[in-house]
Amino acid sequence: MPDFAVSDHPGVQAQLDRLARLGPGRDTLGLERISTLLARLGNPERALPPVFHVAGTNGKGSTCAFLRAGLEAAGHQVHVYTSPHLVRFNERIRLTGKLIEDDALAALLDEVLTVADDLTISFFEVTTAAAFLAFSRTSADAAIIEVGLGGRLDATNVIPRALVTGIAQLGLDHQAWLGDKIEQVAAEKAGIARPGVPLLTHLYPRRSANAVGKAAADAGAIWLPRGGKWDALAAGGRLAYRDSEGELDLPLPRLAGSHQAANAGLAVAMLRHQDVLAVPPPALKAMMGWAEWPARLQLLGPGPLHDLLPEGSRLWLDGAHNPAAARAVAAFLDGQSFAGHQVHLVCGILANKDAYGVLRPFAGSPVMVHPVPVPGHDHHAPEALAAEARKLGLSALPAANVEEALSSIAKLAEPGQPPAVLIMGSLYLAGTVLKANDQLPT
């Protein structure tokens, strides 16, 4: 099934079954099909509320979460389109702050699939059309739209104009579609640039920066990289932000990891470089604590999986699946104080991902790796992942599933020293973990 989407709602599942039979299903870039589909639907992309359009290799979803929190803290009604979902397909479409209801989703998918009957369309294109249709029919002050893959040829890039655009962290991923050179990736991501529209970005190394700058200039966009007309620096337990309008002293984000301060800074810059929606400083301060984004260094609470570990254990979950994201996770673990407690990494990685690159940031650390399968997906075999981990000097103990890995970790724990465990490697794996621990995204 395309993107392995399932639903407990019979109406939604019936439409997902139709979608599974319709076309190639995934990772098909190009704007011709989505443009044709949207034209048949009356071009809902032309009737969206002001759009915040966000691209990037890592961090774009978190940036969207910060944008939503900031806008809602300022009293605005906000639609959000993100991908992939973790547990429920509904997570992709948020209408005025709430996940789309099953009945409404089933009707939307039916409408889109019916007019797309003779098109060779993809899962993401249908989902994007459904989101735009929903957004065009429900009044809101803003729409936050996350790019799916790339930017230039991504289905979301049919929107005629955005209020402001942003690019989060850049790195190598999806090389088969975006190229295997960082400047190629950067140019593709910067394809969301629009004439006269501010393009806010992180500060990138020279090759990436040159590619983004050229794409912005070619589009006639206003490129505003961090460190120029705006900056955000985490120091002393605070986030210091400044731009031409002044300086802000903000709390650090509640979301764990130093990289989230950079994502929050980008969101602040995007909110401050548009003049349609008022977002005062108190809302930006509230944003730092309000933003939620599951499976991004999420500390899991009590539940069936967590309860497999000794009392007092810490269990984190992260969807990191490429080297850049893994480096952020490794930095987070390195910054924690474990006071001699054993640290374990439960890891499942899709077959098309760079397993060695994902594990490499943990080389030389005392982390013990527990490779597991990613249920329902092509993945690196646990024994093969264990071999890659051992090449990096890491101890490794493969397991048949997450439950078995956690049970093994519990048996290895020393009395009075509850372990610290982090599950990572795939957003699909993260979704199964959240469901198994009874922590569904809301």
C-alpha cells in the first residue's frame, strides 16, 4: 500500500485501498499531474489563507510546529499540512488546530480520487490535493505547508504565492531524486522561492549557500540567511534573537535537543518577516513551550513499552534516519548526564537509507546498539546493522522487535542503575512505537 497508510475508520480505509490501486504510489516528482488534478477540483491552491511554506532535509516539521504554536499563541486560526504521519493518516491534515475528522477525510479523499480516476497519480499528490481542498473550504488566518520531497518539483510547490518561505537544515537524503551533491539538494529545496517573497534560511556552508542564493536570485526572492539581517543564538539557557525590528530574549524550546533552538529561531524569523499576521513577543515566548512535535527526542511516558524497562529508566524516541539527524541525536545523548548508567540505542533503518552514516555519529561512545526490523517495510536486517555497528567499535545485540530489545536491555541493567534508551532510525518505526506505548499524536 502506498506509504503503508492504514486506518481504523472503514470509510478512510476504503479510500486508502482505492489509492493503493491507482498509481505508482510514492516519490514521484513533477508538477504536471498535481496541476491537472487541482484544476479539476477548481484550483483550491488559489484559495488558501496566507501560506508559510517550509522545506529542508531535517527540522522542517519542527519548524512548522513552532510556526503553528507561535501563530496560535497570537490568537490566529491555523491549518497545517505535514508528512509523513506517524500513526494515523489524519495527522497530515490539521484544520484550525485539530486533526481532520475521519468522516471529513473519507469524503475528501473520495472526491479527489474520483476526479483523478484516469491519472497516474501518487499518494502524496492525492494527499496534497485533499489538504488544499480542505484548507480552501475552511476559514483560517494562515496555512503552514511542509514540503514533502525536495521543493522545486514537490507537489506542494503549486501554490502560486506564499506569505513567507523557509528552509531548515540541509543534508544528503533521497539522493535518487535530489542528487548526491549537497549543492544539488540545496538548489532543489530552494525551488520554493517566490518573486518578492522573503526566504528565511539557516546559515549554510559555502556550496549550499551559493546554490540557495542563486535559486533565490533567479526567482527574485528576498533571501535572508541567519547571521545577516537576523540572527538567533542559544546561550546562557536563553535564545537571543535580533533583527531590524529589535532584540528578543526568549526561553529555549521545550523540545529537546540543541538543534531545536535553531529550528525555533528560524520560525521566529519567518513570523517576524511578514506583515500580514501580528505575532507579538509574548506569543513568541509562549511558542517555545507550546510547540509539540512527536518522535523528535520525545521522552516517552508510562505505557506497555516503557513498562518493559526497570523503574526509573528513561526512554526517548526520535525519527532520525539520515546522518545529519543522527548527529543531532548523538549530540543530545552526549550532553546528557547518565552517571555511569548504561545507554542503549534501539535502531531500525529502512533499506534505502545510509545505515553506516546513521550509526557513525555514535562511534567511540559507550552506547550499546540493538538493531531491530522496521515492521512492514524493507529494512536493513538487524544482523547486518549489528555488523555495521561493530565496525564502528560499538557493541551490538540484534533483536526480533522493539519489545524483545527492551526486554533484553532490562535483563542487562545493573541493580539500582536503570538504563537510558533511545529508539531511532525511522519515522515508520517511531509510529509503531507510539502506538505500542499508547501515546497517539493528537
